[in-house]
Amino acid sequence: MIWKSSPPGTEDRDILARTIFGEARGELYGGKVAVAQVIMNRVRAKTWFGNGVVSVCLSPGQFSCWNAGDPNREKIEAATEDDDAFRECLDVAERVLGAEFPDITFGSRHYHTPGATPYWSRGKTPIIQIGGHLFFNNVS
């Protein structure tokens, strides 16, 4: 599932960037990095999240931007490198895939916005807030 804007052999980068774009395009650079790091923490966990970047990002119900009917789905599918925000997401994806940053989420595999209360966060304390997301590293 690579879009026209993706050079051959770059599916991980493309899907990671589109997920960042759908989940955090309004965030500052660090907020985008944090979302990408959650994805990579899930990849490294090798659990029910999936066994690679693409499967983790596209795993049903994990990142709402990929859900059918989500208003972000159309935006992430239509994004091209002509869009400054998407270009920044591509840069974040490439740099996170290259392990250029320390994990600013402290191993988090979950996050949500402060206004949301997903079932998995009940009774849990976020480890850090980065931009508009709360990050959790204590969810099993």
C-alpha cells in the first residue's frame, strides 16, 4: 500500500509518515517524533501490535487515523510531498527509523489526547505529556 508520492522500497517510511500525519500533523516537531517513537516501541515489543512498522500502523483499531470513516483517513491517503506538514512527517519518519533520537516517551507504547479516556488508561498515570498527547509506559 504505497502511494504515488513514495519512492520504491520505502513502504515503512511512507506508512509511518502517514500515521504521524494522521495522528499528529498539528503538533510541533517533538510531538511528531513522540508519536513515531510509540510506533517504534510497539514494533520492538513484537507482541499483538504487529511485527513491523506497516503492520503496527495498520493494525485494526490501533491508530484511529486508519479507521474506515475517520476524517483523517482521506487526508493521509491524499497527502503528497507538496504538503509542508507531510514533508515534515516524512522527515520525522526517516529520522526515527534511523534511530537518530533518544526515546523521549520513555518506552511508551500508548498515548491519547487529554480529552480522551480510553479503557486501557483507566487507573494509569501518564509518564509524560508532549504537546497534545499523554504518553503511557505502564500499560500491559
